Amino acid sequence: MNELKFLTAGIPIAAENKGYSEGFKILKKLNLDGLETEFVHGIRLNEENTKILKNAADMGCILTCHAPYYINLNAKEKEKINASVKRIVDTARAAKSINAYSITYHAAFYMGNDKDTVFQNVAKQTEIITQILANEQNNIFIRPETTGKPTQWGNLEEIVKLSKLFDNVLPCVDFAHLHARSNGQFNTYDEFCKIFDYISTNLGSRALENFHAHIAGIAYSQKGEKNHLILKESDMNYKDLLKAFKNFDIKGVIVCESPNIEQDALLLKNYYSSL
């Protein structure tokens, strides 16, 4: 990707449930760059929507895909692990069918296991996922997402460590989740720069040139994430975050997950453009 694109998490609210066609019209009217298809409750793509989404590139729109929430690559039951693998693979297949840029998902829960054991379990299943997709010539970016609660596997170090093992695995950095998971850290310019430095040092410039981020306001407690908030109603320091994006010349996508998705996506894009 040759620049930073700003996407909404799902169809813009102003589309009023009129579907993807209306959603893309609103995105273009607002000068936004695309959307993340939300397969969070299941991968459902009928023929009409597939055709509309496949043509998104003709309208200058970028697509990403969020896999279902029901994923745990560290589940105690083998059938739940297998189902999780299938959901990720099926998301990647759907993403390829609509020419999407990348997919993201919440990979696992610790389930009371030590961190090394969980990492090995996640890595083992990720190897299966990447092998299936390689056999199908599907080279879409697979992106485990940094998670918002300490009970969830997926801090920045874990995601980067996993990404080092596989060619098509790169992080999805959810900055609101990092902020909430740490109960208020990861919210200064220097901290944002350290994140980009850490990723670049461990994964190379390729990771910064093919970035996938989530940004939103967020409410949190000592237990981590509670719920997303509108940026200006939260303590999320989005201005310094965007300054770090600009100064590191990050390329890729920022997906806005605030409750007012298109308004905050536009806020982010306009502020970034002003820098």
C-alpha cells in the first residue's frame, strides 16, 4: 500500500441498513477510503453482496475483514479449536473472494494456562491455518489483533512474536485495546513511537508499510476494556497517535471502531491530513 487509508468498521451508520451499495456512496461522499466487513457473528456473503464488495476497488475503496468473535485457538476442547481454525480460514477465503487487503481476529484466551503454553498452542494452529491458505494460493494478510483484556491472549509482544514465524502473519494493532488492557498506558506520543519502533525492529519496514490498525475511544477499568466510546468523549490521545503515524510514514489502513464510525473516521482522516 502506498499511503494510509481510513476505513469504517462496517457499513456507515448513515446508510440506515440499506446495505453495502448505499454504504459505499456515503463513504465516497465523505471522502473516506473503505470499510472493514464485520463477519463477527458469522461469515455471511450472498451473491449480490459479493458482487458489490468485489467491485469496491473500482470505486477506490479498500476492504478488510473481521473474523467471527467465536474464536479461541487455545480452547480446551479440540472441536472448538477446529471450529476456530475453520472460521479464520473461511474468513480468509471470503476476503480473497472480495479482493480484501487483510483479515483480523481475536485469537485466543489464556484459559488459566501459562503464557508459553498458550503461545505454542496459538502458533501450532496458526501454522495449520497458513498451510491451508498457502495450498489454496491465498496470500491474504492474516492478522491476530491486540486484545483489550488481560484474560485474552494478544498483547503487543505476543502478536509480534507470532508474526515473526509466518510470512503472511502481521499484527492488527488495536490502539484502544492496548490502552485499555494496560489500564491507561499506551497513550502518549513517546509510547506510540515505541510501538512503531518495536514492530519495525522485530518485523522490518514491511510491517509499517502494510499496517492494519483499529482506533476508537474506549472505556476501561483494571480488568481492561469495557466498551468503545466516541473519540472526543474518551481520553484516547488520537492526535499524538496520528502524529506518530505521520512521522513514521505508516502505510496501510486505519479502521475506526468508534460508535459513530464514519464521523470519527472522518475526524481521524482530516486531522491526519492537516499534519
